[in-house]
Amino acid sequence: MNISLQQLENNLKQHFTNVYYVAGDEPLQKEQALKAIRQSASEHGFTERVVLDVDKQFDWGLLLAESQSMSLFGDKRLIELRIPTAKPGDKGSRALVAFMAECPDDVMLLIVSGKLEKQQQKSKWFKAIDAKGVCLQIWPIEKAQLPHWISQRMAKLKMQPTSDALTLLCDRIEGNLLAAEQALEKLFLMNGEGQVDIEAVRDLVSDSARYNIFQLVDTSLNGDASQVVKILDGLRAEGVEPVIIVWALVREIRTLVSMSLAMQEQSIEQLMKSFRVWAKRQNCVKSALSRHKPRQWQFFLWQLSELDKLNKGLKAGNIWHELIQLVLKIAGSPLMPAQRPRQTAYS
């Protein structure tokens, strides 16, 4: 059964089941949905949690083995299966179909994946999950929906923005909900409950304008190496989580991969129009596309996937050092020669 994010709370209260599938790339809404599902699972007695991270070497036999093994304390078990690409492959597909056919009542399966494509929704494994449990796809907030979303978040904090303040906040955030959440928390700390006028938002913007995450992205695309390092240092000093920076870079570079490949058939002006690049960002995007070829943008995307592993503790290293290396490479001023993987599958 497919439901929307807005239907999740009611579903958990009235139609809780032991199979949930959450797909999507928008990190804030996705994490909030997962938190709600985990909380509801705990309330229904699924107190023992097992996490399985799927990679190329993953043994799909572990899924059935975990579902059939006994809990040390006799508790119900929550198995959280993380599939980054939403492509389980042939072995994974068979394992998921088998699990849906035999899923015991004392085991709950929470599947977490990236964006789900239409082709995957036609697969046997997805249809088996859809028939057995609840499927929830997380979609980014569209620009037209952003004012309503921000108003709802502010209402929960008992803040009432004026129309001018709300417009400025939307322009400041530009679709990054994690940045939006941080901005609203700071705004609440600065002003408390009650009306929020445009001056309060201007103070907030002025306080953090030097180190805006999207400014980091655009500065790296422009090729301004010295400034991009200053901005990244500022973000680190402000306590911004690296996962937000990685998210912003992934979002941009995925588009640049597509644009650089499309340059073979379209003029740069046609690209700007077809990819809906805002007028104020066209110069930095054009600069970036002229600096790197498609293969290089694909390599940057692979590097970001490695940074994601590092951030999750699946790989050793200093994520801030790696981020500096990456943004300087994007800017065209690498600190050291790039070390490419011998074999890399780009998506």
C-alpha cells in the first residue's frame, strides 16, 4: 500500500503493520519519517533493532537468517534494511519476495533506500512489499510548496512570520530543508515566540550569509579556490553537519553530470533553459561546465558517495579534510592529483 508522508502519522496509529518501505533522497523528511516508524515499532513491542547495510558484497541470506533467529531476551525484532541505490539485484529480489511470503509476526522489516524509479516499482520485489506492507516515497518540497511548509514548521514553534519575512526565508533557504530547520531553530532562539518580521530574518541572514551552504556550492563552481576554503571553514566553525554539505553537493553535481552529457547535443543556452537554471546562477554553472568533462563530474559524484560512507562511520578518515580536497577540485585547484578508483560504476 502506498501512502504519502502526510498520511504516515494516521497510518501508524490506526493501521500499523510489520513491513514499511521508505524511499527518497530528501534527508530531513526522510529521517523524520524513519524516526516516527521506529518510535511506533517500539511502542508495538519491536524493541530489538538489527541494521543490515546492503553493498555489493552483501549476503542476502542474512535477511532470512535474522528473521528466523531467536532474540536473546525474547523481544520482537526490528530489522532495518538499508539499500542505498534501491536496486537489490536478482539475489536481493528473490530474498525480499521470500521474506514477504514468510514474514513472522514477531519480526518487523523497515526498508530504507534512495529514490525509487518507475522501473523498480514494476519489479516483483517491490510489488511483494507493496502487497504486504506500506510504501512511502519522500519527495523534495517544490518551490511553490515551500512557503506553506515553512509556515507549518514555524507554527509548531508558535512563530508567525509576516508575508515579507516568509518570502525572504524562502529565498534564503532555496529548497534545502535541513538548512531551513537550522535557520528556524536559530530564529526561534533569537526572537522566541510571536510575530517574526522581515528585520528579524535579515538579522539571521546577515549573521550567516558569509557561510551559506549554497554559497559554498556556487563559489566552487565559479572556481574561486581561496574563498571556497574560507566558506567551508566558516561552516565548520558554525557547527554545520557535514551531511548537509554533502547533500547540497550531491544535488548539484548530479545535475551537472546530466548537463555535461547533454552538452553534446544542446547549446549552453538550451541547457540553461531545459535544466531551469536560475538567471543569477547561470554564470557559475557555465564556468563549471567549461572546466570539467562528464567523466570528471561522474568521478566527483563517486567521491561524494565515499564521503557519505565516511560520515556514516563505514570508512576511516577526516570528512572535513576530504571536503576541502573535493571543493578545491571542483573549483579547478586540487591540492594533490586525483586518485581514481580502478573500476567504478557511475550512476
